[in-house]
Amino acid sequence: MATGAFGSHGLRNRPGVTADSIHAWETASHYAISNGLGLMLISLHPRFASHRFAGPALAVGSILFSGSIFALILNRDRFRWLGPITPLGGTIMMAGFLSLAF
């Protein structure tokens, strides 16, 4: 929630931040919160709490996905190499959720 609040208030005053950047920040915040709730629900479920892949995949995927977006928005020139990490994080998140079906 703190990252969402920073995106709504703190980013608007930063030079070079566009409406698209703020929207990307909101998306990253949304996914971080959603995956946090997903991790909490997984840990409370008797069948999925001991799942060896889902929890770590959601945690790592969320960090890679949201973290790379946050870093790119805050300093694109320094963290340009993180661009390809974002879809990798999203893929890992999806694999984590899909693994719960099996």
C-alpha cells in the first residue's frame, strides 16, 4: 500500500515522470498487493501451504515483476537492463498460480 501511495503522491513531483509512468507504477503496486494476498491465502490453505513451488514462485515473481517496474520508473537510465526482467517475473507469477491447479 505504501508503494501505491508514493505513486499517487510522490511521483507527480519528480521530473520526467509521465502519466504512463504513474499508470505502470499503479499496475506494479496492484500486482504486489494481489500477490501478497495470494501468498497469505496459500499459506492458510491446508493443501497448498506445503506446496513447494507456488509460494516461492509467487514471491520471486512478484519481486521481479513489481520491483523491476519500480526501479525503471525511478531511474530508467541506471536500471535499463531490468526491462527484460519484468515479463520474466510475470511468467513466474503465472506459473506459481497455475501450479496450484495440479
